[in-house]
Amino acid sequence: MKLNRRTFIGTAAAATAALYAPNVLSQAAGRVVVIGGGTGGATAARYLAKDSKGALDVTLIEPTRTYYTCFFSNLYIGGFRDFASIGHNYGKLVSEYGVNVVHDWATGVDRDAKTVALAGGGSVPYDRLVISPGIDFVDGAVPGWDLSAQNTMPHAYKAGSQTQLLKSQLESMPEGGVFAMVAPPNPFRCPPGPYERICMAAHLLKEKNPTAKIMVIDPKPKFSKQALFQEGWDTHYSGMIEWIGPDFGGDKVEVRPDSMEVVVDGEAMKVDACNVIPKQKAGRIAELAGVTNDAGWAPVVPATFQSKADENIHVLGDASQQGDMPKSGFSANSQAKVAANAIRGALTGSKVFPAKFANTCWSLIDTNDGVKVGASYEATEEKVAKTDGFISQTGEDAALRKQTYEESLGWYAGITTDMFG
Amino acid sequence: MKMLRNLKSRLRIAAATAAILLGLAPASAQIGDADRGAEVYNKQCKSCHMLGEDARNRVGPHLNGLFGRKAASIEGYRYSKDMQRAGADGLVWQAEQLDVYVTKPQALVTGTRMSFRGIKDSEKRADLIAFLRAYSDSPQDIPEAAPTADPTEHDVDPAILAIVGDPEYGEYLSGECTTCHQASGADQGIPSITGWPQEDFVVVMQAYKSKARPHPVMRMIAGRLSDEEIAGLAAYFEGVE
Ligand SMILES: Cc1cc2nc3c(=O)[nH]c(=O)nc-3n(C[C@H](O)[C@H](O)[C@H](O)COP(=O)(O)OP(=O)(O)OC[C@H]3O[C@@H](n4cnc5c(N)ncnc54)[C@H](O)[C@@H]3O)c2cc1C
């Protein structure tokens, strides 16, 4: 088994799957398969492998070889990070923790047979399955936009080439041009994300194209850290940013990618760059596994993140519907550790400790001007419930804001190490 | 890392510190005697600090107008990195903060450059604070309370420091910490918490829990940890190098 693990990384998916089919080689107390090597999935795989010390056979299914974090992808747009610095690979999960990493798409889950089908053919059996596929977009949510328009009007809400595209579009805007963002309705991944992005776009444009204008078209009457963002927009980017809430038609928007037009409440405008962040739902594989509800999310049991539809499946991160936690990387990481502990307990009989969750989201407004919001949570019978929280205040002095930004750098290093080793 | 060694070498837990941090003994509630406080100041502080009309910064910053003054806010004085961090976090000197700092400086500010072993006698601290208060324009009122006659009242609740932490539980709980604090001990932006002596770790966590330390994230995190959980974390992180 050891030898094989090494070769998995480089092997073609089909061959990998074939190796799996007769899983008689495994001496482990249980087989855990994790779909999605993002924040929730990578963390779960690492903790399961690390803490079970070989007692569990852990397989991670993830199509990409480099995971680009959405967190700090806005900072890349603003010019505060280079692209390579937000990319991470799975090498250590394999070499240091013995996780079997299969680079392929999961295409289906047979819940009776307890197997996961792979795009490259074959299937992988599990005793417990973890699904952490992140988000997908709801078709038709923004009239005129579908995935085929993403090369003209990027969402940049899954990090990678989409993020690079958005940045290059911002950089090539004509002098005094217009950048429009269509913000998503609740609930969505990273509540402060769109607004931090506005700051970072403004920062970029202020340097290169200071007469450019930014328009945020928003279906929501209010948004995360609103007072902090609006204070930042006033002080750093005065006159650049216009926020159009539902009172002014922000909820009645249509886009025309071919002519680069945005139509707000019937009025068409020509724009030079456009970021469409549509309404979201759980990553498609959760739906295919039959664990999502009508709203498109996967309801889970708060204490363990087991799917309410299937106790052998745990759904983590953005895809889950758990209660009060925001859909963030911090949350997904926190949930993954609770779930890993529960899974280990169920399969190996190890001690299961009480569930504790936390979240903190930092946002960068401008150079050395960071803010944060966070909370702690506990599992109650019906939901993950907020117990305590804090938020940065408007009018804080520069030293604190700088320190808050520096904390976010420490957190980035911490969480990515926590995910990938 | 240098600051950590500092802490390790200097921070020997004083019984009184723990008592205050745990909120067992509201020593700042005492009304001290400013005249007796002047003596304490002359003996214990004057070698490094100045007060009064011509006060300048010496080894330590001048202490005029201390009440309501933000930590690390005297221009031209070079504070330690941790004191600057505490100031930015919002540490403001009032009777209570001074009481904790003077009892054991590192309990409040881990890597403070003030090498001072601390005053264990709560009455002396109260006198000192009453004296310092006279050099401030707008001191926060010191709450009315009877002076504590019995100094043994400030002995630590031995139960807390005596708890033997369960490192396995600590390891599980540490998952919450390593999202921010790197297990490698790297301290970019967020301080390192690995390899600390357990007692130091407990005292510092209790200082967040009691809200003596201002940082909102750590107050929240420490606030929901039980004494057993803190002990478990201390036991676990001590062994992480
Ligand atoms: C612009 C932006 C800024 C953000 N900033 C922050 C921040 O500052 N702090 C913070 O905490 N969070 C932030 N977030 C949110 C954070 O990125 C997400 O909440 C987090 O990544 C969710 O983790 P996840 O595991 O649910 O999904 P993801 O991290 O998206 O991982 C999902 C993985 O599953 C894989 N996958 C999907 N389908 C399949 C399949 N069928 N088979 C196999 N693999 C599959 C994908 O390739 C992907 O790697 C931000 C998000 C955005 C968009």
C-alpha cells in the first residue's frame, strides 16, 4: 500500500481507480473517502490521517493538482500577493501523512454500495464519506449570464484562472472606464468577499487608472462589515465607488456579455469590466449524492456534520447547511476538525471530544488597513449556534489596523499549513 | 523567540498574579495610601521611571498622566514589540491594568522589556496606584472597598495551577489554535505559543479569559475554555517544538 500511495499522484486516473476496486490490501480499521481537496476536504484528510496514525485509510479525490485559495485571491487582485503565493499542492498530504490523493472528479455516489464513482472510470469504496465540494452557481440567477459567459464576465469566485482573468480585465480598462460587480444574494461563500474585492479593485485602479469608476450592483439591502467597508471607501477611494442596493434597482439586474452591458432596473449601461457573482448552491456532487435540500444546500447534524440524509456521509464547508456559521475557509477548517474527530471515533473507537467551532474573517481595505469579524459557535440540537463574537470598529487608529492586517498574514500561513501540512 | 526566552526565564508565577487574573481578588478595588505609595515608587520604580514636572523618558517611559493613557503611546520612547502590540490592541492604563502589570509584567505583556520581578503585596500595589493616580489629570475612579488586611487572601487558588492537563484532549483542542498559531512556532503576525512552560501558558490564557488582556479574538477563544481545557492545551503545546 505504501508504494502505491506514492505512485497515485502521478498515475492516470483510470489506473488509480483500478487499483482501488479490490480494496483487499487495506488493513485499516476503516476507509474514509474525501471528495474535494479544498479548505474543508484537505483539512479533514490531514486530520484523519494524522490523528488516526495509520488506523484509517484516507483517500482524497480532487481534480486539480494546485489548489488556489479563494482567501487572499482578492489581495492578489489588489497587488498585495503574487499568484504563486496562493497556490498549494498535495505533496505533503501524501508523503508526510500517507493520504491517498486521487486527482480526478467524483461523478457520483452510490450510497447503498458505499462507493464513489470517478470520471476516469472505476469507483472507490468507503465506510465514511466526506463531501466538501464548495459551491456551484445557480443557473439563470443573473439573466444573461451562464457559465459560458465566464470568460467575458468572470465570477472569480473559485480561485485560479478566473481570478487572473478578472485582474487582467481591470488592468486593461480604458482610462476613466467603468468596472461593475454584480453581488450575490444570501447565503453565499465569504460574506465580506465581494466588498473586500471592491477595495482591492479600487486600490489597483487608484494606482493605474484613478479616474475609473466602480459600481456594485447588489440585491441585498445590507452586507457584511458594511460600516467598515463604507468608511474605507470614503477615506481611501473617495468618489470612485457607487453601491446600488435594492432601493435603486440592485435586485433587478441583467447582463449582456456580448455587448459588455449591464442592465439595472431596465437601464442599460456599457461597462469595461464586469464581475458577476451569481446566487450559489452546494457543489454539484452533493446534489448528485442526494444530500441537498430544495434550497440547494446539504443539511447536517450540528455536532458531527453528518448529512441529515445519510449518517455515513459528512458534508463540510460551503456546501453544508448548519446554522449560524458563515461560509468561509475558517469555518470549513473548523468544521473539518470536528468531523474528523467524530469519524475517527466512529471507526476506530477513539475518544470523541465535544464540538467547538469558530470563525474569523479578515478583510483588507487598503495598504495596512485590515479589519476583522469573528465568532464562536456550539452545536445545539437544531443548529450550529453563535455563542460570542467581535468585530472591528469604525474609526480605529492606524496602528491597530496595521496589526490586524499583519494578523491576517499569520492566519494565512497558519491555515494553509493546517490544511496541507 | 527571544521574547519567549525572556518570558521563560523571568516569568515565575506569583501566587498573587494568578489570584488577580482569576478574578479571585479584586486588589484594584482597594483604596491605597498615596503617601505610603510614594515610598513604594521611590524604592521600586524610580530607578527606571520619572514622574512630575521635568519627567523625561529614562530606562522606562515617564509615567505622568498614566491613567487613561494608552500603552506604548509616549512619542520618542522605544517600546518593546509586545508593548506596542498591546497598545494597538487597545490596552489603556487604569487601576486594574496597572495592578496586573505591576504584579507580574509578563502576565499582561508577554515580551515586555520592563525587567521587574513584581510586587506580590496587594496593599503595596494599592498604595502605589493611589500615588501614581495623583500624577494623572483624569484618573478613573478607584472603586470604593475596604482595604484587604490579610495578604494571604491573594494566594493562588492552587487548584487551578495544579490541574494536570490531558495532552490528548489538548491536542484535539489545539486544532482550533493552529488555524492561526503555527505549529512550527513561526510567529509572523501572530505570536508563537509552542514550547512554553505550562504555568506561563496558563497564566496568559487566564489573562485573556479574565479580560485583563485586550485582544478580542483571544478573549473570545480563552473565554469559552474551561480551566481543564486550558491545562490540556498548556500540556500539549509545551511539548510542541
Ligand atoms: C474572493 C474570496 C475571498 C475569500 N476570503 C476568505 C477569507 O478571507 N477567509 C475565509 O475564511 N474564507 C474566505 N473565502 C471563503 C473560502 O474560500 C471558502 O469558504 C472555502 O474555500 C470553503 O471550503 P470548501 O471546502 O467548502 O470548498 P473549497 O475550498 O472550494 O474546496 C472545494 C474543492 O472541491 C473540489 N471539487 C468540487 N467538486 C468536486 C468533485 N465532483 N470531485 C472532486 N473534487 C471536487 C474543488 O476542485 C475544490 O478544490 C473567500 C472566498 C472568496 C471567493
